[in-house]
Amino acid sequence: MTRPTLAGRRVLITGAAGFIGSHLAEALVREGAEVTAFVRYGSSGSTGFLAELPPDISREIRVHRGDIVDADSVSIAMAGQQVVFHLAALIGIPYSYHAPRSYVRTNVDGTLNVLEAARHGDTERVVHTSTSEVYGSAQYTPIDETHPLQGQSPYSATKIAADKLADAYHRSFEVPVVTIRPFNTYGPRQSPRAVIPATILQALWSDTIRLGATTPVRDMTYVSDTVEGFLHGAVTPGIEGQTFNLGTGEGFAVGDIVGRILRLTGRSDEPTLDPQRVRPPASEVDRLISSHTAFTNSSGWSPRVSLDEGLASTIEWFRSRGRPATDTGYAL
């Protein structure tokens, strides 16, 4: 199924400076959309990973500086936008144990601000970003969209709340929102908080490799497949008010993923356990494997990049950047 493009459409991306957001912005520019990047205001003027995009791409992106927790800022940014991709969120699970209130403000209040602006504006489609973490440890696999939700960390609890707000605003006010629920996305530009970049950086530049739990099973989706899923979510007709999983349907233990990275980087040593990387036992999510059948049937989307292909591409990106200026230790 050929996906309609967003060429010529006015598009806003919240969280555009981040990992997935920057890839999404690049893809949208390449297909001819008029892209506005909502970037958190800061005195440094940083645009995050948008600064690393090719010049011919970055010059086509309009940057709007604001704060997702400020309703006026969000409303101004969304005025006149036809499609809004809402990715802005605090996502680091370990940090949510230390600062849960900040996750409520950003993930819940921020989503409320986007939905309110869409309710009172003329936005044609809001693509809201969820996460597989809302399911908690799987009660069955593969996980479909009817699987019970369980907040096993403050982060996942705030994302459940945001998802329920999106659902409520569609039911109550007919806000044209579609919720996309990615499973574990990885690829170039990902934060070293995540296990794949953390392992790659250590494999390339450290004498030892220290990791957390290696038994959890994850469904790893390469970032280009995730971005394509977001684009399908924006243009597929008749899916407003629905939630869709975005994953490969394959599960790999973290230890298996780490082993693949070590082989691809030529390392033969065994990782050691770093206790500060281990989640509290009742908070650890043991198994996440998606069913993407509903989304594939509705939109025609399907994943294309295998795990080994994606890992090789990600390793090459990190290698091309050279040794980090700071150490590759644990980032909360």
C-alpha cells in the first residue's frame, strides 16, 4: 500500500530536537512538508539533534522555541498547523524515580496543552506518542492494544495518563487524535541512557562494559521504521481515536542484543553488572513483544529493518562521531 505524502502540509513536531523527533523532522522535509520544530527554550539556544541535520534539511525547518508545559506557548505554536506530531516528553525511566513530579508536568500537563490547543483550533490530525512501557510486564505475548495497562514506573504512569487524556479528548470533544505506541526504538542519535547506545559506546571506547539486567526481552524497532509508522499515523484516513502498537513482533533478550553488538564491534569480553543500572524488582518490565497487526491492517505499515542491519548502522554512526569528550559511564 502506497502511503500518501505530507508534501505541502503545515506540520508541527513537539520534541523535535530529540532522537525520534529529529529523524521525523528530516523525513518530513524530504517529502516536502512545511515543518515547524517546537524546541524547548533555553539560554544556550540549542536545537539538540536538529543541529546535526544536513544544511539543506535544517534550513527548511522553522524553529519555534517554547515550553510544552506552558499552554500559551503551545497554543501559539499550533496555530495554523494542519498536522501535529506530539513527541515532547521526559522519557528516562531511572530519572522518573528521582523526579516524578517533573514527569507529570511534562508528560501529562504537556499533553493536555496540546489537546486543548487542538480542541480550540483547526488541527486536522494530532499524532500522540505513547510507549510500550504502559503495558508493564506482559501478561501475554505478543501484546496487542487490548492488553491491560500497568504503570510500573512513574514514567509509565504518566504516559498512561497522557494516553487516557488523548482518548478522552477524542470521545468528549472529537479531537482528531491518533495514538502511536512504539515499542523500543533505537538508532543514530539515541541517548546513551538506552541500552543499545550505552553498549555501543562502551564497546567502542571503554576497557570494560557495565550493564544492568540482561534477561528482559524487548521488541527493537529501528528508527526509520518508527518514523514511517508516525507518517502512516498522520495520513491514514478513518483511524482517529484509535491506538496502535508499533513494533516488529520479534523479541530479543537484552543479553542477546548486547552479544550481537559485541560481535559487530569485535569485542569478546563479558559485560559486568552495574547495580545502579538495575531497576527496582517490581518496576522492571520483563517482556515486551508487540503485535502490530491492527496497525498493519489499518495503514499498510510494516517494519523493514532487521535487528542486525539496524545495529550495524547504529554502530557505524557512533563510530563516525569518534570517542566522546566525556567518559561513557552511566547516564541517569
